Amino acid sequence: MPKRSSVLVVDDDPEMRELLLDVLRQDGYDVAEAKDGTEAVLALRARPFDVIVMDKNMPGPSGLDLL
């Protein structure tokens, strides 16, 4: 069985984050979430991800800051 690709979704808008999580999970991805840049950094330190879907404009570290 092939490994499922892992995706980190980072967005401060809970509705958008939940929508992305639902769609990606339905498509079979291993999905994790972070509500801001600080949580994203912690998630990235904990494990690697194949893809990150990130909001560009967030309070605290922005998506561009994290890039």
C-alpha cells in the first residue's frame, strides 16, 4: 500500500481551514492543521510534510514570513 501524502493546512480563518481539511481528507491525504504561523512552526518541527497549504496573510508570522 503506497504512503499517503501528508499536507499541513495553515489558515487563521477556521471555516476556510475546516473546508480545506475536509476536502483533502476526502481525497485521501494525511492532513494536519495549524491556526497560525507559530503553530505551523511547531508542526513542522514535529514531522515533515509533503505539501503545505498556507494563508499568506495571518496575524503573527505571515505565510510569507514562514516561507
